[in-house]
Amino acid sequence: MKIDTENHIEINNRELKWFQTKHLTGDLKSRSVKGGFSTMSAQAISFIMSTGQTAIMARLLTPEDYGLVAMTAVVTGLITTLGNLNLSVAVIQKDHIKQSEVSSAFWLNLLALAGIALLIILISPLLAYIYNEPRVINISLVSALGIFIGSLSIQHDALLKRQMHFKVTSRIQFISSFSSLLTGIILAYLGFGYWAIVLSGIAYPLVSSISVWVVCDWRPNLKFNLSDSLPFLKFGAQVSGFDFFNYFARNSDNFFIGKYVGSAGLGIYSKAYSLLALPITQLRGPLNAVALPALSSLQNNDEKYMVFYRQYLFLLAFISMPVVIYMAVFSEELILVVLGDQWIRAGIIFKILAISAFIHPVLGTTGLILITSGQVKKHFRIGVINAVAMVMGFAIGVNWGIEGVAASQVIVIYLSILPILYYTFSNTSLSVTTFFKEIAFPIAFSLISGGVMLFLKYYFHQFPAILLCGFGFFLGAIIYILLWYSNPASRKKFNQVLEIKNTFLKKG
């Protein structure tokens, strides 16, 4: 009896450790700042590794190799997004959770993604027929295995984030990224071609799943109760609905290019897209990882919620906008340095897509508002409308090749800014004016620094690409920082960034 009692106490303590969040709100700012810096540090290392992997593998592989994998990814990713159910988001967002709910969510997620993996296996011959490319079948079969492996870590990762254990999740991300990097480079060097890309994608979820089970000692019950998972399912399904349509909208360009242009053209386009998205994702990822649990914990406190969101929006714009401008100005040079001569056509695609990437990260924060405040129906509707508009744009743009597809994305995104903002901020204390006020200085100062970098590029174009990129980054960064000291209003905003840094140093 004593042993049973001790085991029962141990289980209860374990549940309290992973489920309760009241202890987080007392020092939320410090936790958010430290979590953000921990995640950003890990992302910075991950960015360096990913850039190195891209630079090496792009020289060992061909655009066709990347195009073949992208053909499969556009469909497998779309189906997986729908089957993910986003139960992990519900676990993070919900005020109170219990063991039976999280266990049921775990088993439901596992069954759903196992079904998705089976579906991908079954439709792989159809994909090969659509693209007229038999190699797509085997790629799909292996990709399905990766989807199932990834399902094993979803709820454990959600519990770690719910408790704001960002140092732990950052270390796991680093280990997983390094394993993926090593796998890809070794296989590419050994001549495995497109399989180097496919199998490096399997290495990440495999290592990540093993790691989270080691560091998170929560274990699911063997019982599955659908009624316990219904609240999570209702919330997560609508988020998944948005993600499905959003993914469809963002990736149908790959389908149109793969179908009507071919694997080589798709390889050029997808590599330009992924190279541009790499630093943006590394910057936005840590901020979103911290903002989701933080805003969820503040959902019943309107004043603190809005203050946190505005600071988050400003910080995201402060970091992402000058980076995108720099990459747009030196797009051709970056392509040469990172990818090599065979990818030179990607430079113009890179530059066009950078126009949409300039505003997209901050526009994407509207989804965070709707999720953390529980307005998932609005979130879903935006996803549907945006998907229809984006697919129509791609269908028209593909008539002008990969450049036309890239330009159509820019047009649709900028036409949708005001409708999305007005719809998201209706019935909230935020406004469109407030949104643009928070990002006004980053927009202006990024564009000015971009003009200076263009001047440098024009007069020193004869410099080697790597030197031009380095000088341009150094000059652009100096101009951007100096502009923040140019007037009292901008200095006041810049102090927010310094305050975050000082908070981290004090508490870290």
C-alpha cells in the first residue's frame, strides 16, 4: 500500500509540474525575455548550420533534385497540415488541462497522423501520374514515415512550451538540426542525390521525438476518451482548417510550377523561396514560440495583453524588416555566395519574393491574436478567403513562368493587408492605425538603409560578391541603428529593444 501511495504521489506531482501555469504569470516578462533570447540564440546557431548545409548541398545537388522533393512536399505537406489537428496549440492555449485530456489528445494526434501517412502512401501513384514523374512514389513513401515519427513528439513539445522551458526546447532543436544537417551533407557527398534531402528531413523528427521523450517525463495513459479530447479537437480543428488553407495558398505555387514549368524550374523557385524564408523563420520562430504561451496566459487581462502584443509586433518589425531589405538589395550576390553559379536565375525570384516577405511576418501576427484570444472561427475564415485569392493569382501568374508566380504572390499579399487588419481588429482595443504606428519607424528606417546599400552596390559592383555582401551588411546595420537616434520619438521606441536586452542580462 505504501508503494502504491508513493507512486500515486509521484504521478500527481508529475501532472502538476506539466499542467499548472499560475506560477508563470508572476514573472512573465522575465520568462518571456529569457525564453526569447534562449530560442533566438539556438535559432542563430541553427541558421548558421542551415545556411552551411544549403551552401554545401546546393553545390553537390542539382535544381532537379530539389524540384523532385518539392513536388512531393507540396501535397504531403498539405495533407499533413490538415491531419495535424493542432491539438498542441490547444494544450498551450487552454487555461486548465488534465491528464486524461492530454493523453487523449496524444492518441488522437497519433492516430490521425498515422492515417495521413497511410493516405500519402496510397496516393503516391496518383502524384507520379499527375507530375509524370515515377520517382515521386518512393519519395512519398519515405516522407510518410517521417510524418508518423513526428507525431510522437507533438504533445510532449507542447507541454514543454506550455511551461515555457525554452532553453530545453532550444537545445532539442539544435541537436535535431545538427543531425539533419550531418545526414544531408554526408548523403549528398556520397552521391545519393535527392535522397540526401529526403532522409535529412527524416533525421530531424526522429532525433526530436527521442529527445523530448527523454527530457519530458510526462507519459500518456493507455486509455483514450474522445469526450476528453473534444474541447481540444474543437479548438484545434479550426486552427488546422486555417493552416490547411494557408498552406494550400502558400504552396500551390509549387504545384503550378511543377505541373506547367517542370522540376528544374520548381527547383530554382523553391530554393530561392527557402533561402529567403530561412532567416525570417529563424527570427520569427523564437518570438512566436514565446508570444503564444505568454499571450494565452494574458487572454483574460485585456490591458496587459495589448501591451505585450504591441511590444511583440514592434520587436518583430524591428528585426525582420531591415534583414529582408538587405537580402533584397544583395539578392544576386547572396545567391552566388550561398548557392553557386548554377542557381543564378534564382536571384530575380529572390528579389521579387522579398517584397512580400517585407510585410508578411508582421501581417502574420494577426493570426496569433485570433488564436490566443480564442477567435479561431475568424482565423479560419481568413484562411479560406486568402487561399482562394492566392490560388487564383498563381493560376494567372504561371502564364509568365516562375517570375509571374512570384509577382502574383506579392500582389495578393499587399491587396489583402487592410481587409485582414480591419477584420482581425474588429471588436478589439487594437486598430489599424495602432498597427501601422508600431511598425512605421522600422519601415522607414529599413527603406532608408536599403537606399544607402543600393548606392554602395552601384558604385562598388566590381567587388567580389562575398565582400560586397559583408560591406553592405555592415554599412546597412550602422545606418539603421543611427536612424533610431535621429529624433526623440524613435529613440523612445529604440529604448524598448534596449530594455529587453537589459532585462535578459539582469535576469539571465
